[in-house]
Amino acid sequence: MGLIRDNRRGGTVHPVIRTILQRLGLGLVTLFVVSLILFSSVEFLPGDFGEAVLGQAALPETVAAFRKELGLDLPLHERYFEWLGGILTGDMGNSFSGRGSSGGSDRSRPVIELLAPRLANTLFLASMAAIISVPLALFLGITAALYRNSIYDRTVNALTLTTISFPEFFVAYLLILGLSSFTKIFPSLANISPDALFWDRVYLTALPALTLTLVIVAHMMRMTRAAIINLMASPYIEMADLKGASKSEIILRHALPNAWAPIVTVIAFNLAYLVVGVVVVEVVFVYPGVGQLMVDAVTTRDVPVVQGCAMIFAATYILLNLFADIISIITNPRLLHPR
Amino acid sequence: MSNENNGKKGDILLDMRDIVIDGYSDDRWHEIVKGVDITLRRGEVMGLIGESGAGKSTLGLAAMGYARAGCRITSGSIMFDGEDLLAKTEEERRALRGTRIAYVAQSAAASFNPAHQLIEQTVESTVRRGTKSEAEAKADARKLYRDLQLPNPDTIGDRYPHQVSGGQLQRVMTAMAMSPRPDLIIFDEPTTALDVTTQVEVLASMKRIVEHFNTAAIYITHDLAVVAQMADSIKVLRYGETIEDAETRKMLDNPEKEYTRSLWSVRSIDKEEERSGDIILKVDHVDASYTGSAKVLDNVSIEVPRGHTVAIVGESGSGKSTAARAITGLLPPSKGQVLFNGKALPPALKERSVDQLQKIQMIYQMADTAMNPRHTVRDIIGRPLEFYLGLKGRARDDRLMELVEMIELNESFIDRYPAELSGGQKQRICIARALAANPELIICDEVTSALDQIVQKGILELLLRLQRELNLTYIFITHDIATVKAISDQIVVMLQGRVVEQGMKSEILSPPYPEYTELLLSSVPEMDPDWLTGLLKARSEGASATNR
Amino acid sequence: MNDNDKEDIIPSEAAELADQGYSAAGEVGVIKSRRTFTQNVWRGLKTAPPTAVFGLIVISIYVVFAVFAPLLAPFGEAEIFSMSYAPWSDEFMFGTDQLGRDVLSRLIYGARNTVGIAFVTTLFAFTIGGGLGITAAINNNGWLDNLLSRSVDVLMAIPSLIFALILLSMFGANTLNLIIIIAVLDSTRVFRIARAVSLNVVVMDYVEAARLRGEKMFWILYREILPNIMPPLVAEFGLRFCFVFLTIAALSFLGVGIQPPTADWGSMVRETAGLIQFAEYDFTAAMTPMLPAAAIALLTVAVNFVVDWFLHKSSGLKD
């Protein structure tokens, strides 16, 4: 006992900082591996992809020049670091589309130029969905857990179970039918232009944001409920009850300080899920975001664009999870107050 | 001292009449407490004793007007200080809890909120009640910590639950219960999770403080010797009904019911020890450690004579179970060797031959987890018959029947699943599984400690009979001295991975003792209400004698 | 002495046993009435909540349609008629699609294709993930466990729909690639579950007892571990199926999943989605893309209801 304690005191770094650094390190490693996978996606392309991109009419010299532009003549590791360096400095290469059989890149646009405005749109849509869904889901989840097995709980439960079973596009079309086709409250297409005003944007984005909200709320509410029920089953909650604490005291004083970690984890997990959900929803509503760009790029096998979009999605996903981890760490009394 | 208790000693504080409590399981309600009465006077301590399933914890919580989720109080009356708790609203009952009736739980580590400092939790109820300011309550809490002999009483309250040891937490919880100066405290198995040497200290602190404040208490436990130290009177419960009810001394001296006597039945077995020079197993200067950590066995040597029993005794963390793992090859020794019938066994399990494995069998503490819940008794006992002896079909079934009869069960058990057996029957099936291999040595790892006393006695007698009939050798790992007396010929005492003492039972269990053995033996509660007082007196005299 | 525990022994009688003397066989065990498997199933069904009954009925109907698709469908899967976007009529109950194929027939064939592909993919994911998960649990903290667990951590750090899109752009979108890619990606989640539930079993003394007896790894896996992890894995199979089914539907909807001319619900939604715009003029036309979407939703709801009930039953009160 004494020995262990001395060893821990001997460490120079506070456990919270040490654990956070570990998680950050792990996050970086993951990003690195993701970048490797994305990079190698060019390698896996079949040999004749130059022709596929440039068309049958392309001259062999043009194809060779194109390969050279992609750096396929350089050794693998050199190419990787060049590519990675490019990504880090905002240069993601040029799109394959727009290349004529001449192979010149004059008409093909840099990936970053395609991505930047669409990323802004996607972030706008995701934030709108998040702003509505996070408070709503937490409220529903916590109340359902507290009034467990009540009619309210069962209704919310059955409704959310149904919602999570629906494919996103089904929810989207139902909303379009209800709120657009018949009632004309919202437009069914969300093809916002770059110079649209803020409230116009909100109006145009309403249906896609609502679709995402419905899907996310269902997931988030169920997870919140499970986390709270799990917490309320702890012996120290029963002890608080036996000490005569009132229901509000039990929740605010005894449950809440221990609930941050599970709740933040649920939120982060669902925001990360939002990142994925956005793809389908953007396609349904023809919303000019990263998701739609990526799907188009996948269909045309425009690899640089796919790489760029995927890197953005993966990084967001990893960062959100990292954020949740860090919150769990800094609210954990065992780490905050080491022996 | 008990200035807030507006009654005097001897008045009836708690009067529970004909309490019936239902519990929900298997899709229906079952009665788990069936019409029990409790009468408790101010300043009196009542022991509620019973084995698993007796309904004692449920009854204890009912004294607070509280029923756990999945339980409900269906009838009866609970008069606390002249007021009917069941007639009150939940809010009114809540106002009593934590202020006039307090609770001390079994698992202190889980029952403290990990997010708050201990002192905050200690004074929570008192401050809510408003009889003391927060500063006063905290000053009082520090005083209580001191009274309960906690180390660093002025600062220990600033710590968080995970920073404090189990025995200390249990005392902090007692201080938490005492802080609002309740009329009644419910102690729910508060020392069950502690080692014996820690248990003595915690018991002593609790006894002292309850007497000091003249608080009434209900002390719930399954250990009669423990409750005898704390309680003025004892109520024995079984399956939710009262078996016997008497003043402590009277119950110990002259129990009326056979069942009550059976509560200390293990103590009635005493094996004549026998000497033998024929060594079947020799653990020779063995060191072992789990990867990367400190040694859990340090130069351990043990000799086991054929046809006899060696008991390995020690508290949690002493390395007694690790010794078994080293013998069986689950944890290969890093140094030294294990000799069986004079020949060295390969250190790792994988390198041992089927023949070597067959000769050494093991029986576990928790029969529940030692049997696959998806196998029937036939599969469980039949597998070693098939695996080691190649028995099939009729021959296998015949041997199976023999074994089942050997463990005093019958044919009707053969097609049951473990869930359809009682605790004692499960352990018997595990014994039969070990016997099926025709072993020479059986390692018994705390095989009786999860069982009720009367069942323990049955198992121990069975093991003794089998030893006589089959000339079996046992290594018996336990922390319970009564069990050691009942079964062993030789004793090995372990502490922190080392053997502190070994020898014949009579030598170990009689003075002069080495220091640790003395501490261990003297800490085991005896069936004598004066034992704790006497022990503390002797220890304080001993301490002052050495200080001089 | 009462040797027959199959009947409910009233514990107060048992309390008297002690006074009459002790007998091991007379000890009261947990009282449980024995039922046969079919009795249990029947009893379970009778006590099932309406949602679960609904789910079971829906699933059965889908299975019938999937199995007997060629008999039930009025026309062939890819049979093309002269009129595209034909309205709902007696001949074409739900009209025809953009190429003039009968929507009803394609819906029925879709039950076979879409559900079948999702089912095969889930099975495949379970074979890989389940096998590796149990192996990792037995090898707890060994090099294999660490290697597998870390790889899974990394794979799971990328959202699976995005990962699937990348891989499909690399290898090309066809049904076989789709099955392999989704199965491999989804096996990571199965791996985690299988490993976690097996770990709970692996630490049990009965597994140690089997090792001490000298049993081979396969026997331990097959006889000791597998029977005990089946209930959670069965429930997980239902959940994973829903997830895989929705993922494949989403990919097909995006045009990178199941490829034409195979009749598939996700692609059908995509192909006729434009009709929704005409809802106020021709309601039935607008319903054409909603039918396959609803078919997907209904099956997922049904499976979720059944899994929910199963989880509730097998875990007792735990939510």
C-alpha cells in the first residue's frame, strides 16, 4: 500500500494531464492511420484508371504526364509525406473532374476550393440540428429515466425506437410530404446560394435540419436514458435516499456530478453520428455540402476529392470523441484527486 | 449526551408488528418477510441474524419505512417513537431518514458518492436538518472521527472515498450515521467485507460510539459471534420468519431451537490431528508474480503429507490463493519448483501431462461460477470420467451414480442444471466432479466460506469422510479459523506472500505465537459477549506494557 | 424428506427441516419448474407484449415474400413494359418505374435481394467479428488480443458510412464488394461485443476448471463459452442486422450500393424520388418512392421491437 502510494507521488505529472496527453497521442495516431488508409486508396486504383479519368482518347504521353503529376513515379514514402504535407498546409491536390483528354489540369479545380464553401454549409446544417437536438434529447432522456416505466417513458421509448428504425431518407421524404408538398411551409430543396442571407439560410435549411434532429434525438434520448438509469442504480444514490435527501437533491447533488462523463459521451457520440447522417440528408435535399460532394466524387471515382472529404469527416469524428474522452477524464474524481 | 433524544432509556422506540414484505422475481410477487415483530427500546441494540435469504436486510430497511425497488411492505405496522411510519407520507418519512434513523451499509466503498469529500457527505443530513451550522457540524464530525479512532481525524474528511481504505470508510460511514445524533441506527452487515483483523477494530469503534451516545441500533449480520459482541438481544430469522428471540447471553448459553444451535455448528467439529512423514506434494522455495508487478509469493515452501489436510490460512492479499495457482500451474513460479510424488511438475499448465493433471484436482469457493450453467449434473460429472478414464455409455452412467451417492445425493439430481440446486448441493457436485478424476490431491479454495453454517458443517463432514475412505490429501485454503480447526492436520499461516509459520495444528493454535499469528487468531470473534471487551482490554494492556 | 424440488416447497416447511436433522438432498434449492423448450417458447409468446407480436408477424411476412418472391410477384424482376411511370392501375398495382418496370414485382423481389444481402452481410460480420472476439477474449491481454483490439479501435475511429464510401470508391461499387466491405466494417462492432461478453465468461471458474482438466482450446470455446454467450449475441445479431440493413439501404440510395438491374429498395427510392414533387397533383405517384422506403422502415421497426423484448426478457429488469 505504502509502496504504491510513494510511487505515484514520485511521478512528476498529474494523472489528469498524463491521461489527457495519452488520449491526445492516441487521437494523433488514429489520424495518422486514417491518413495512411486514405493515401493508399490511390494505390489500390486499377492500373487503367488514368484512362478512366482522361477518357479513351487520351494519348499514352498524356496518361504518363498525368501519372507524373500525381507523383506515381516517386517512391511510396516520399509521395506519402508530400501528400500529408500538402493536406496540412491546405493543399489537397486537384480534382480529377474537368480534365479533358489533353490531361492538363487547367480546368480542374483544386480540391480545397471545392471543399471550403461546402464545409461551411455542412457545418451550418449540423450546428442547426445540434442546437435543437441536444437540449431536447437530454430533456427527454433525463425525464424518461426519472419517470421510468411511466406512460410518458413508454410512449417516448416506443416513438424513439420507431424513429431510429427509419432510414434517414424515409424521415426526410415524410417531412417533405407533410411540410412541403402539401402545406408549402418549407421548401423541399435546400439549394442555398453562397450569398443567401442568414435567415434565408435558416429557412431553406429547416427541413434537412429537422430530419437530422429527429434521427439524432431518438438515438441521443435513448442513450441518455440508459446512462441515467445506470447511474441511479448506484449504491450511493440509495444511500442518499436513506439519508433523507429529496428527489431534487439526489439528482442535483448526488447524480449530476457523476453524470457529466456519461452525458458528454452520449452527446459527442451523437454529434459524430450527425457527421454521417449529414451525407444522406444532403443528397435528399440537394444541399450543397461536403456529404453531397463526397457522394458525387465516389460515383465518379474522383479520388482526391474523396480523400479530402473523408479526411474532414474522419477528423471531425475523431476530435469529437477525443473531446468526450477529455471531459470524462477531467470530471473523474478518481483522476482529479489521486491517492 | 443524547440531548436531542426526547425520551429516556427504556421507552419503546421502535415497534414493528406483523410485518409482511413482498419481493418481485420470476414475474410475480413472493413473500420474503412473513409477519415478523420487532420491539426495540431506547439505547438498546438488537441483533438480527440469519443466513442468506432470511430477509434480514429487507426488514432492517423496513424499520426506516423504506422498501427497495422490487419490494413492497404489504401489511403490518411500524411505530417509531409513537408515530406510525406507514401512515405517514413519503415526504414525512424522508424527513426522519438520515436524521432520526440512520443507515450504515455493507459496502462503504460503493455507498459513498465518489464526487464529494467525505466530510461533506458526513454532515449532509445534519446541515439539511438545520440543527447545526455547517461549521459546527464539521467540527463535530472531526470529533466523531477522533472518537472512532480514525487516523488524522482533522484532515481525513477532506479526502475522497477512493483515497481511503475499506475499514476506514466503514468508520467514516458510522460517523456519518451518528452526525445528526439519530435515535436509531441500522447497521447492515457493516463488517462482512472486511478482513478479521480490520473487523475487530471497526467493531470496537462502533460499539464504543453507540454506547457513548446511548443510541438504539439494529445490527444485521450472518455471523453470530460478531453480533454477540454488539447486541443486547438477538433475533434469529429464517426464510422471513422469526425462529428464536432472546437476550444475547441466554441465547448463546441455552438456545431453544436446533436451528439456532446450527448457526455455530462448524465450531462443533474438531478433527484429531495425525502426523505423517509421507510427503505427496512439496512446494520448494517458490517465488511468483503477475507480469510486471511485485512478488505475490516470496520464497514459499510447503510440505503436504499424503492422506492428510494442510490448511493455508491468511487474509486477503496474503498469497494463499496464489499458492494454489502456482501448484496447479495456472501461474508458473518464477523461481523454485513444485514436486509431486517426489518428481518435479512442469511449471506451466500447458506442459503438464493429462496424467499429472488428473492427480491434482481443484474445488472452488463459488460453486455457482465453478459449474457451467448450461451443463447438467450429468455433463459436469461425466466429462472428467470421459476425459481422464475414457468411460462411455453404461460404464460412465454407473460410475456417475456411484459418485452421486458418495456425495449423499441421489439419482433425481442427475439431469438438473446448476440453477436448480441449492448452494450446498452445488458444492457437493463440484466435489463429485473432482472425485471423478480419481485424484490423489484436492485443493479446496475457500470451499465453505460462501455457505450457510449448517451446510458448511455438512460439506466439511463429507470431505472428512471421503478423506478416510479414499485416502485423499487436501490443501485447504481458508480465512476461517473454525474451519481450520474442523478439518486440518497441519497449518500454514501466510502474510504478504510469505509463510510466517507452519506446523501441526496443535502447535500453531497454542502459545507461544509469533506476532502475526497471535493477531490473526485473537481477532476471530468468539461466541462470548465479553470477548471483544476482554480482547481490547488485553491489547491496550499489552500496548502499554510494551510502551513502558 | 422431500427429494422432489420440482414442486414449490414452501420455505417455512424447509425451516423445520433443520429441526428434523440435516440432509443434503433435502436442502431447498432455487425453486424452478422445469419446462421443455417448446413449452418455454409458447409461454414466452403468450406473455409477449403487442409490439413484439407485431414484430414477429411482420418478420414472418417478409420471410415468406423473400422465399417465394418468384411465385408471388406478378411480373419479372427486370421485365420492362412500354410505359414508364405508369400510374397505379389494375395491371400495375403500384405503377411502373422510370424504365417501365412493375413496381410491385420489384418490391417483392426487393424483399429477397435487399433483406437477403443484408442478412448474408450480417452473418459474415458475425463469423469474422464473433470468432475473433471470442479468440481475443481467451487470449485476454496477450499479443493477439492487443493487436486485434487496437486495430478495431482505429477502424472504429472512422465513421463506417464514410469508410464504406472510401472503400467503394477504391474497389468499385458492386454487390460482392458491398457485402465484403460492410461485413468487415461491421465486424469491428461485433468483435467488441463478442469480446466483452466472452470476457465475462472466460473469467468464470468453470472455464478455469476446464483448463485445469487439460481441455483443448476448441472444446472450451465450443462447449464452455459459446452456450453462455448466445443470448446476448442473438440480440446483437438483430441490432447489427438493422444497422447493416440501413447502411446498405443508405448506400444504395446514394447510388453506390446494390447496382441495377437488381431490384433493391434503397435504389428504388432513389430512382423514383422525383415523383414526390407531384404529391398534390397525383398522390399515388408520390407514394411510389415511399413504398420501398416504408418497406425498409417497417422491417427495421419489427426487428427492433423483437430485439427489445428479447433483451428485456434475457436481462431481467436491467434496461
